[in-house]
Amino acid sequence: MTSIDPNQPATKIRALFISDLHFGYRGVDTAALLDCLKSYSPQRIYLVGDIIDGWKLSKRWFWTAGYTHVLDALVDHRRRGAKIIYLPGNHDERVRHINIIDRAKFSMQAGLKITNTAIHTTKLGKKLIVLHGDQFDNVLLRGRLSKLSDWFFETLTDFFDFVRPTPLVIVDGKPKKFSLAKALVKKSGKMAFRMLGTLERRVVRLIRNRQLDGLICGHTHLPKIKMLRRKYLFGNCGVWMGYTNTAIIETLDGTVELVRWPDMRATQTCIPASEAVHIARNYETALIIRRIRRLWPSRKGGVEEAKEATS
């Protein structure tokens, strides 16, 4: 694992993989994330899901100036030639359901590609599938899929860019969306270990079936890079919540490694959407914020939003 000296010039790399930014959640370490983005000059940036926490934004609007600055930094990279690929997760799954025409139009305007899975080819010719990781949640909750169901799922994913809806669990008699990251924290050590083991077996099966060399995901909030069955690379980008600020990079020589930033969180102040748009340096950033506001019109908006901004 590597730490970056902030006083050094931006390091050129082939790819940067970041996930689970959870914009809309109080506690995101945007200062560390900005430092990360300024420390690298990547050819490709993969946003590996849960970039926006729509589950939170649907309940109440929470946005900070730091969120806008991060989006501006991403747009700056794109303008310098980096290709940005956005792979929505379960917390921002509404992006997956944007119709094809609107998705294409928005992708062109914002300067990024939106897809549920992508294949990244490393300098050494290794092919890695990149996805958020919630695609495995149904398997973790309901056991292993039959071969027929597994084939059907792979066909839908490959040809129709399809991801099954977030599974529901019953909590206090009410159905709620399943969160693997939260489940791993709450489960006993033995149960969490069993769930991770099931996840890794499913990862191996997916890699092997598609004749690939590895997989990079997010979702669990547990950063790691390891070899499965001594031949398949498995990487998890981690999360940007201060207690663990991590990303995965591919260096110019083809090495895939995990990098970490220290906790740099500061006091966060909520600002209304109008101000978030106003302080954006780039047109694309303002466009993205407006689209986020439309996708997740929170129950607390208008006057409530203004009150939160000053609280």
C-alpha cells in the first residue's frame, strides 16, 4: 500500500479506480479525495459505484462545497484527456434506469461513459472486469445460483447491461434495502467471514466463466488487493469516510496496487442545490448537480433545504 506526498507533482498513471464516495452522506472525506485526484494524472478514471448516496438524498438534501469541488476536479481530468467511466452501484442505482436516449445525451454532455460493467486491459495485457459489486448480493442472501440461473444472469448482464434491483430484507417487520457494507459490520465475525467467502467464490466463477484475469469492485467498503486461486486478481477500492480513504491504481508499468490517504475530514456545512451549482467552475459540473437533484428529489426540499444549509 502506497501513500502519496502532497508536495510532489502529479504522478502519471494508466488508471485510477475509486468507489463509494457516498455524496449525500455526512462524513465523506472530500479533502482527502481532492488530494488524491490532484496527486495523479490518469489516462482513465473508473467511478466504481455509490458515488452518489441516493438513499440519503431521497430522504433529505445534503450537499457540501467539497462535493462540487470533487466533481470539478474530475471534469478537469476529463478536459486534460482522461476517459471517465461511471459504473453505478446500489446507492445510485437510479442512474442505471435512465432510458438509453437520455443516458447517451447526458453522457455526451457530461463527458463520461455510464455502464454497469467495463473491461479494463492493463499494460501487461491482463483483462479485469470492473463493476460495483452489488450484483452479487442476491447470491449472498439466497445462496448459490443454479447453473441455469447463473447463465441467464450472465446473458442479461453481457448483452443488455442489466443489473437486478437491490434485494430487500425484513427489519422490524418492514422491507428495507439490503446493504452489504452495513451487514458485514453488524454480523458476527464468523458470519461476515462466511459472506466474504461466498462473495470470493462467486467472483472466481464470474472471472473464469468470462475467461478474464481479475475483477475490481467496491461495495463492501473493505479495501484489498489479493490473488484468488493464485491466478485471479481481486481488488476492492474501499471507501472515502476518513477511517479508510483508499483507491486502486494501475501504474505506467502495469502494476495494480492499493493506495491510501490519511483522515483529512473537516467540519461540513450543507449548502442548497442552487449554491452548489453556482460555485461550480465547470459547466459539466453544474449539469451533473442539476441531474442529481432531479434524480433524487428529497422529501426535505425548498424551505427545509435552506434551513439545513444554515443549521
